[in-house]
Amino acid sequence: MHGDPATPLLQAYAGDPVKIHVLAPFSEQAHVFTIEGQEWELQPGLNGTRVMSSIQVGGLEALSIWLDSAGGKERLPGDYLYGDHREPYREAGLWGLFRVYPAGATNANLLPLSTP
């Protein structure tokens, strides 16, 4: 309705695997990174690892999040809010949108993933 926000826009097709790299800015307080509606394994590929939808990140800490399927298990297209779960940081601009297009959508400005 009002166009896209002036924050980073991540994009993928529903069902695509996605890797997101997170770097927390320097701070004496911890941040809590989250992507609404998405889940990932704490240690991908390790049997019995915890499945998470948010994770604490310390100042200048980096982590990689591997989503098995954009749009979650149901592969639902839509806009998903990501960023710091703590409201003061979100209000300060630590947020963005993860846009998931329907698989095979032609209106997306994305190239399909290559198959090995």
C-alpha cells in the first residue's frame, strides 16, 4: 500500500533453501535476532539439535542461519518481519522484510537457484 520500507529487503522463492548471515552491532547489551514465521536448526545437520525461531546475539558476534525452506514448512509466500526482537532496537531501525514469492512467480526480480 505504501511501498517497501527503506530497510533491507531479503527475497526468495517459497521452498528455496536460504542462508542468512547475521552480524550484531557493537553493544554492551545482547540482541535477539528473529525472523517471524521461520525456523532453523541451531546446528544444521546435527541429529537432535534444537529448532529455533529467534537467537541471542552478542555485540560483534556473527552467525549463519540456514532456512531449509523459505516460507517455513508450509512454504507460504508473503512478507516476514526480521530483525531484533527487542522493541527499542526495532524502533531504532534494526529490522527488515523477508519477502517470499510463490514458487515459480514471474513478477519477482530473482533468478532461480541452479540445480547441482
